[in-house]
Amino acid sequence: MNFKVKVQVTNPPGNIRPGFSVSGKIETDRREAALAIAIPALVVADPASLERPKPGKKGEKPAAGAAASTTAAAPATAGSAEKKKDVEGVFVVTKAGTVEFKKIKTGISADLQTEVVEGLAEGDEIVTGPFKALRQLKIGDKVKVDNSAPAADAAKKS
């Protein structure tokens, strides 16, 4: 983020000129040895939306029909109550190669990472990826683990 700030220097060095710009880092908090995750791994969703829909009769779409009737009948104030059901969490890869959703509590955040205060242990393998892909992931889905470096990172290391 960029912020415009005006500063008055009481005893400026001789090489400072008026009207010039400067870049700086502002540190608001720091934690040593914190457990952190990449921000793209963080999922904020209603836990019910993470469940696989129960199979119904052939051609029937129970999840879509139920959502439509609930939304149509719900008063305006219920929408804000539903938002409060959203939880923060991550998808964790199980030994069976499927995913489960773990609720987490987050702490301080930086540009690319956020601290995990509770709900996750060091060594847990989490799923990260594009926002759209994580929003489509459901509890119990099988995943293929690919810990190789992305092509752009590999090219930089060469």
C-alpha cells in the first residue's frame, strides 16, 4: 500500500531537498518464530458450503434448490446473520490424499503471509492455489500434491 505523508524535519541534513519523495517501511507488529501461511491458502466460507451435496434423485439438484428457497424467503436482516457463519480456515491434506477443512484463528498479516494463532500445527500440509480453485474445493475431494517450484521461480534460480 502507498500512503501520502507530509513530514517536517527539524534538523535536515544538507543533502535533503524539498519536494522529493522517499520510500519507507512501517512495521506495526512483529512475532518471532510465528506459524504463518500464504494468504492464498486462507479460505473464508460458510462451513455448509464446504460440504459435498448429498446425492438426490437423478437429475435433482438439492443444493441449488435449497439455497434459492432459503434466500428468497429470508428477511433482509437474516443476510447479515448468515455472514457471521463464515469461518476462516485452510484445507489440509490427509494421509489418504483427500482434504479436510480446519478452522483457524489468524493473527498479524504481512503482504504475502498471515500468522496462524490456533487451529493448525507445524508440519500440516495445506492446499494453496487460485482463489477460484479453493472456492470450488469440497471436504473429501482428492488432491494431487505437487511441491515442485513454479516455473517462474525455477527460472529465477538458474
